[in-house]
Amino acid sequence: MSKDTTASGPAATTTDEFIKGLWRENPVFVQVLGMCPVLAVSNTAENALAMGLATAFVLLMSNILVSLLRDFIPKQVRIASYILIIATFVTVTDYAIQAISVELYKSLGAFISLIVVNCLILSRAEAFASKNTVGKSILDALGMGIGFTFALFCLGAVREILGNGTLFDWALFPEGFQNWIVMILPAGGFFTLAAWLLIINVIQTRKIKS
Amino acid sequence: MNTESLGTIFLNAALVNNFVLAYFLGICPFLGVSGAVKTASKMGVAVMFVMVISSMCAFGIHAFLAAINAPYLQLISYIVVIASTVQLVEMFIKKMSPSLFRSLGIFLPLITTNCAILGVALFQTNKGYGFLESIVYALGAGAGFTLALLLIAGLREQLNFADVPQISKGTALTLFIAGILSLCFMGFAGLGAQ
């Protein structure tokens, strides 16, 4: 069901490059890319948001650099070069988060380093940035990054509200609310994502019918 | 250094903290190649092999980087080692079994971006494992990954014959099964010390 229309050529307008990542080609809900961080660090809304922004930053920077260098990188070693570019920016992000908030750094753990192997970033570099101008690549990265952050936030918010009874550490429910511990646990991540996918599927089938 | 025995490390990595179902590492191949048991088992073995090799290399690299005092190169050098190991495995499989090569398809080069492999390398460094412990840890993680992949592939093969609502077909259904499996694996939590 994931349709890649990135190579649709001149028909795609500039604003479309930005908008498609938000919903129609949402990296998480539609393309099902970059699942590992999505499930692993979405146990609270705050973690999810931080992870989403970190990924969006790496995506933006690597898209810019890949797009700038697209005429210089030989075809045979392109994947290796992309991974090196991504790894560089991830290292930068890793140290930056450590400097900004040690607490956040601890709760995200090794998953910041694991942004390197987020399929989303590599797939954008390979499928889009290596074939398009810098301006378009920036828009694409922004759209995809925001779409990714949005999806992570959707998951994180649901899991925190149900599993902890809070949102950004504010209590939402009156005293006596029984927390659904399972939502914080790994199994909850799978269930929440599955539920979101079901909802998206229903919306999409409605659209096709009407 | 820690005092965990090798058996505990293995059990911990394989069952208690199963890489797929507890750490969410390696979800992409988990969702992608888990359609048939046959492919899944071969994928599992390939991943396990890459894991052990890259874990050994990661141990050496970590010692070297610590010696020259350049920890910021850790991530970049790990990923380069993993990418070359995957390339090696790819050439090997292509030569030995072209049919397997075709059935694994795009997911073979994608082992490079399998978070589980980089995860093993990073976690063993964080935990300060020695050489032997690292290998056992990688073996355990690989066994756990293969086990999870086989379980879900078997379930999905059976589900092909089940009558499920149209909207839940595909990824959503796989994720539900994965969630239930993950609940089952929580039962292992009593086995090893956290």
C-alpha cells in the first residue's frame, strides 16, 4: 500500500514535496519505515518528541549534504558514502543532546546512536536527495521529518496517557485511575502502532469508496 | 567488569531482553521477511553470522579507539565494519545459493541498516563486556532474533488461512501478533537477573 510517488517528475509541485511527507506518504503510518525508534522510545510524549526532532535534524542535514554532493559521489560507493554522512551528523546530535540535557540523554540511551540505521534517512537520501536539487531536498526532509515527529508524538501521547495517566508529566485523570501498565511496556508499543494503522486503514478505505 | 556468567549473558540476550520483542531492534526485517518460515530461518542465520563477526570487530575497534583517545569515531567505524561484513555475506550467499539470494532480495543489503546489529555492538561496549562475553552476547542476541523471526513467520503462515477483516490485513495484523508475542516473552523476566 505504500506508493512511492517521489519520482513523479515535473508534475509534483514544490509545496507538494513538503506536504506529501505529512500525511499521504507519512514515513511511519504509510511507508512503515524507521520502526525501531518509533516503538522503542515512544513510551512518553516527551521522549517521542525529542527523538522525532533529533531524527528530523539528521534527516535535514544529511539530505542537504547528499543533494549538494550528488554529482561527485560515484554510483558504486554511494550507499557507503550516505551512511558515513549520516553517521557524522548522528555523532554531532549525540554530543549535542548530551550537552543540552543529561536526563534526556539517559532516557533515550543508545537509541540516539541508532538513528544511523533508521531506514527512513537512508531511503530519503537514496530515493530523493540523490536525484533532486538542494531546495527540493530541504523541503522533502522538512516534510518527512515533521511527519515522522508527528507520528512519534501520536504514539507517545497515547502510550503516556493510558500507561501513566499523564501528558508531559501533567496528571490528566482524577485520583484512582488504574494505569494500563502494559502500554508502557514493549507490548504496548506494538498494540498502539497496530491500532493507529487500523484507524489510518479505515480512513483510507473510506476515501477510496467515496 | 561484571560478574555475570556466560550462560546468564546468553539467556539474557536471547530470551529475557529479546532484541526484537523487548528492545524493538531489527523491526524492519522482522516485519518484512517474516512471511515464510524457510526464508525467515535463513535470514536469521545470516543476521546471527553478521552479528558475531561485527561484535568481534567492535571489541577490537573499541579497544583501539580508547587507546588513541578518539571515542567520537566509534559510531562511524562500527557502521563501516558492519557494512563490509554484510557485503561479504552477500557475495558468499550469491555464490553458494542464488535462489536464497533472490528470496532474501532487498533485505540482504538492508542487514546493514538492521538496528539489532549496531545495537549489539553498542550495548556490549556500554556494558563493558570482555572478548568472550561479547561473542556470547552476540550469539544470544542472534539466537533471540532468529527465534522471534521464526515464531512470527510460523504464525503468519497459519494466518494466511484465517478469515480476518479486510482493513486489518498486512502490517497492522503482524503488529498485533508481535504485541501478543512480546507479552509472552515478558514471562521470561524471572529467568535472569536484570
